[in-house]
Amino acid sequence: MILSLSACEKEIVLTDEHRTDRLTINAIVNPDTVVYAYVTEANDIDYFNLIYMRADYYHYNKISADKKYMYLVKELSAQALRNAKVELVVNDRNVYTMVFDSIGVTYNSEYVPKFGDVIKIVAESNSNPLSDGSVIGLDRVEANTQLPTTTPRLYVMGTELKIKAREYYKAVEASGDTVEITDMFGSDTVMRINLKIVDPVDEKNYYRLIVKNVGKINFLPNQAYPTTMSVDYFGSEDPIFYDSDLIKPYGFLPAYFSNVFSDELINGKEYEFTVETRMRANSVITPYVILELQHLSPDLYYYLKDIEVFRISDFDLYTNPIQIWSNVNGGWGVFGAMTYDTHIVSF
């Protein structure tokens, strides 16, 4: 038997839509503060998302202090385009120049958004030197978002304390190995909170629920100021937190659990559910929980859902590439909006 093998090469020419040197815009606006945006070269989605898109406690703390410092001070500073022309356009009428802030490495505007505003960021930077000293012409990019017209409505219906031994969770490390972890600073008590969402009728809505519990601990006998301990992961068996795409656990979060959800199961109704979070051990203050229901723009919702899938992926040769949602025309990144309703509950 004679086996003959042959191969051929075909040169693939990448068109403009495949360029990786495009401008990147990352920003979230809300009615409580001025607009600021990160305008950079294309950057690592993992690090950038962790620090600036309010990722969960576990993921952010998996990055060592050295890496946080390196990225904040060195990488982001190098990637930032300091001489770009960046403008904020509000409701297609008012135009504001966004000024570069070298401390925060952002472009800032003095405008504070209002409910329902339609906001556009336009960035231009031609022939800017990149971090390696080369010069590449970067085209004009723009992104649009609209603030929700209302604040989401979240109500605290009741609370209770429940004795519950600490659990061990299976977590998937960046290496792909599965390990068991536990909440080492958690007590044997969980705080259960009954909540109610009132979803507006006749519109599609997207939400994220933040549950952050806070305590303070003295690690040393004569410690002058207690150390604040807080976590923002929580548990619930309610179906609104079920996501069939999240087939693996992540940190302290079980598989199929997501705190980012649409109103598909609520659909213009009042909806009650229960969440629980583990109390910090040996707290020297009255423990309390910060609850924040965020009303998200659609683009921000889709971006966050993609990030949740991205962070549990294997990143090997057999994994399908994950397309991270972007609404930046001609570039990369996400420009989102949110409003929120916040409550503080003491135990």
C-alpha cells in the first residue's frame, strides 16, 4: 500500500474588519456622575474587564497585587491614547469635549447624564504612536447608549439568620485544574433576605443584582483599626438566576448561576425571591448587607453575559472562539448605561 499525502498553502488577506489595532472604548454611564471613558489601543479583555467593569470579588482577587499594579500603572498607561479627539454627543444636540485626565487615564466630560438620555462617544486618533513606538493610523470610532428611563424598584420584604456550616466548592483554576475552595473568613451563619422586584410593563428590561456583605475583623490583639472584610457573591435557588450557558462552576458560584438576568420570567409583574450570603466571622461591628439592583442597557447586559461564559472557558485548541459583545462601531469595547436602586440592611 502506498499512502501519498499532500498539502497546500493559501495566503489569507485580512480585511479592515479583522484589524486588531483599532481604538477601544470602555465606559458605563449613570445619572449620578459625570461621563468618563477609557480610550485605548486594543487590550487584554481579561484584565480590563476585571478592573473596570465591576467584576465579581473572586475573579478580581485571583489577580495578584503585582499584576494589578503592573496593569494599572504600566499597561493601561501605555495603551491610553493621550492625544485623541474625544467628544460626547447628548441627544444628537449638545456636544461636549472630553478632556484627558492623566491620573485616572480617562477622558472626562463635565456632563452628568439624565434618565432617558441618548449618549454617543466619538473618538478619533490618527497616526498615534503606540506603546512599542510604531505608528499606525487609527480610524474614527463611535458608540451609542441610552440610559434607562427609570430607576429599578427593589424592595426588602424580610430577613432572617440561619445556621449553615461552611461549604466547599469546586472551582476551575486558570490552568484548567479543578480545586476545592471555601470561604475561609465566613462564619457558620448565613443572612437570608427576601426581596421583591417590580418590573415595568410593556418593555424589555435587563438586570444585575449585587449582594455585598460587610464585616470588620481585628487580626491582631492591639489593632488600632479593624480590617474591613466584604464579599459580593451570594446564593439563591430562584430560577431567575439560572443560566444554561454556564456549564461550569466559577469561584464560589455554582454552575448555571448568574446574577445577570432579563425580565423573561418576571414580565411586568411583582416578583419575590430569596438570596443568602454568609456572615463574616468574628466581626467587631454589626454586619450589614448592601443590595443593589442595576437596570442595564441591552449592550451592557449582552457584554456581561459573554464575559461570564468567557471566564469559564478552557482556552485550548479545541475550544470555539468566544465573541465578546461590542457596540463600538469601527473599534472594540463596550459603552453601556445603568440606573440602580440601593439598600443597606443591618443584621
